[in-house]
Amino acid sequence: MENQPYCPRCPHPTADQDIREVIASVLAALPQEQRTPEEEYRLRLEGCESCPGQNQGICRYCGCYVEVRAAKNFMICPNPKGSLWPENAAAPEDEDDDW
């Protein structure tokens, strides 16, 4: 059970399938005008994959699921050493908007 993915917002371990369902539902509910274009989304996820702060799909710098954060065109990479995402016209992040 120690290698099982978890949700940092939940007090208990969560099954991988449950996490996939949560991510899918959040992505499905994201309005089109807030979505990152597909190619940029892929490049953002590549940046997250190469980041030492990413653990089981969760960013240790902000606590977000990387798939969800990367999908929102207004979010930025929170890596304190500098963004691992390609440059874009993203607006500054709203610190209170985790999802």
C-alpha cells in the first residue's frame, strides 16, 4: 500500500482508478476557453514528467495534479527554479484557484 497514489487533499490513500476518475471529471468540466491547446498541453506534460518535483502525477510545489494544472491555459509552472513549460501567453495564476 505504500506505493499507492494518494490525494494530498484527502486524509486517506486513494485507489489509482479513483484518482483517474477525478482527473477525468475535472478535465471534462473545464470550459473550452480555459483549455490549453493540445500541442502546448503535451509539451507542458513533458516538462512535468522531467521535473524532480513531480511524484505520481502530483506536483510537490503546488499540490495539484499535473494533468489538471497543465490543462488550464491560465496556470503557470510553479517550479521555483524556473518554468519547465514552454513560453505562452498565459495570464498570471490566481493563487486561490487550485482546481
